[in-house]
Amino acid sequence: MNGAVQPVAPAQPATPPAQCRTLTELRREIDALDARIVPLLVRRCGYVAQAARIKQDANQIVDVARIEAIVAQVREQGRALGGPPEVLEAAYRALIAASIEFEHAEFVRLRSGAGGCLSASGVPR
């Protein structure tokens, strides 16, 4: 395998990480997880785009209290599932930062008169 992402059907049964014996096996499982995660992230972006439509003021885009509540919840859920809370927090903070950037751009785009076309998930094309 050359490191390229291999398409994997999301419904494929998962091999627990400790039972994977080769890098190819590990990558197959990670690719299968990514195939499930990406559609959820696209859906999340649709909600973020809708938030940009609903919010009346750009100052509403960043809600520090909500961000900290989400991060605390993610850390606790990760800990309860046996995952590394630090890694999950870092991933979510990056996701939230990218979402804020996207929402701000969408907020500006919507109010500039460049309404544009939306995909089925509600994300601008």
C-alpha cells in the first residue's frame, strides 16, 4: 500500500484496534471511520451555515461559554469511552475554530447580497 486512502464501505465490520496486526489493517479501519465521520461533518457544516442565517449580529458567532461547554462535554464523553481527552479536545477546538471561520464568511456572504446556491446539506456551493 502506498499510503493512499482506500475507499471502504462504511458498513464494513470493524476490527478492534488491538486486534489489528498490520499497518494496512489499521489504515483500512481508519478509512472506514473517516467514511462515517465526513458525512457527519458535512451535516454539521449545514447547521453552521444555518446559524449564520439566523444570527442577527456577527458578535453572536463566537460564544465562548458554549465553546467551553462543548469542549468539557467532549472531554468527559471521551474519558468515559476510554479515549484521550487531550486529543479529543484538540480535535474539537480545531473543528470549532474552522466552523467559526466558515460561519463568519457565510454571515458576510449572506449580507453582501451574494446569496448563492446551497447543497442538499445546506452548505453553500
